[in-house]
Amino acid sequence: MKIRRKGHPVITETFETYEAAKTQADIIEGKISGREYRDKTKEQRATLRELLGRYEREITPTKKQAYSESRRIAQWLQEPFADWSILSITSVEIAEWRDRRVAEGKAPSTISNSMNLISNLYKVAGSEWGYALTNPVTGVRRPKANAARWATLSPDEEKRLLVECQKAPWWLYWCVRVALTTAMRAGEIRRLHWDNIHPSHVHLPEVKSTTGEERERDVPLTSAAASLFAEMRDTLPRRLDGWVFGYPEEGAAGGITKDMLSQAFRDAATKAKVNITFHDLRHVATTRLAPLHRDVLELAMTTGHKTLNVLKRYYNPEPEQRAAEIRKREKALSRITRKSEAK
């Protein structure tokens, strides 16, 4: 093989086959002209199924939500284009997939999380596995988020709910009470460890992060919450491993999985005739804790919300409650004003 380009020295190499010589010539000529040639055989042969399998083996186990991500991967593997070349999957396929999921009634957050998985797969494949790819998720609109859910729980509803929870698996009653007094997330409650529960606060070494970063936080305990944990220490059997409800993600005797908790609560709420989910308890608790804080920033530190926009979705006071709080502050301000004028 000889390559002659004006202004460049002649390049001579020997190859066993014409195909090998042609490929190398294309690469060299591309570099000389500034339009670098790249052999895309690797990308053409790789399928989405193969990359998802590698991702699940190498990346998914490093994540706290590995179980949930494995379920998303399983759903992607059922798509017809799972066996396509990764080069053939474009933003058109992703957008059509999104529209089908929306039509099926799937939650916007569920759809977005699945799209984020594919996006991260292509990023990892490009940055760590040596594939030259265009991310098909880039630029594809996520479904519009649902309006903030309004969740309340009256004293009578709470009483009926706790009665039904006591008839369920032993851990449900305690999980519900912890949720109502601390506003902790389900995953945080399932991962409670006695070493991290103190008289004044609960230390959470691993908590949910919307950015994917690992962080920790401390949940200050009200008198009611502190009394609840003291009651739990005196009542619940102590495990040698220190977990309050068993090792997270292991079912049956080992611990409580996310699905176990959701299903048990759903059954109890149905029997109590209360239209509420376990996650809604975080809304209820946040609303109840709000009057105990000086401002929204302090409240956000207690509940673990990273932004005030998200916190606003969880603060669901009744109009009467808001009016009562405003009038209470109005009276206090009026008293201060009168005292000032009297001086």
C-alpha cells in the first residue's frame, strides 16, 4: 500500500489482505485531511441487549438502588430494539417508547428514570468502554411531572390506619409511626440501624440524592419521635447485626424490601378505608413538622429536601390551618405594636 498526498511524504506499508490495507489507508488519509476515519465495526456488532447486560454486571451493583435498576433493565430488554445495533437506536425510537409508556398511564417519574438509565448506559459505553456513540436520549423531552399530590390524614383516619397496621406484619405498625413522626423516607426507615439512633437525632449515613452523589444527614427528633424510638428499644427484639427491621432488601426473616412495605401498607390502608400511600406519610409528617420550625430552610434540613421547590410539594396544610397560623402571628404582631406605641 502506498499513500501519496501533496505536501506529505509518501507512506508505504505492507498488509496480508486488501481489506486490511484499505482500512489502514482510510485511517491515515483521514488523519492527514483532518477528517479522522473510525472503524465502527465494534459499534455495529454490539446490541443494546449486550451493553445492558454488561452494565447490569459492572455498574448496577455499585448503586444503592440496584434492585430497582435491575427491574428497569429487564423492562428495556423486552423492547424489540433491544436486539438492534446500538448505532441504530436513535432519539426517534426513544421518543416513541416514551409516548407508548405515557399512553399506558405510567408515572412521569417512572418513565424519566428509565430514560436516565439508557442515557447513562451510553455515557458509560462512550467514556469507559471505548464505543463511539451518540446518546439517543439527549434532547428527548421527559414527560411533564404530575401536579403535586395533596396528602392529608385526619386523626380518625390515622387511628383506623394504625389499628389495621397492627394486624399486618409486625414491622408495618412501627414503620408507619416512624414515618409520621420524622418524615423519613421509606428507604431510610428500612435501613435504620440501632447504632445510628441517638436520643436527640437519627444519623442517616446513606440517603437519597437526586444528583447521584453520596451524602449523609441527621434527622433531629421531636419529643414524640424520641419517645417512639425509646418504646421501640423496649419492645422490639434486638438483632445481633443491629438492624432495626432486618438487613435491607432481604425479604421474609431477613428484612423488608421496598415492595413488601408498599404492599403491606396498601392492604392496611384499603382495609382502613384511607386513600393514602406510604410515601404520602412523608407529606403528612412534613406538614405537621412545619409549625415547629422557624422557617422553610430549617424545615428542609429536618426533612432532607434539597430544594424549596421540592419541599413545597410535600408541605400540604389545610387552608384552615394556614389561616389559623397567619392569624396567630397577626395577633402576636399586634401585641408587639401596641406595646411599642404605649412606650
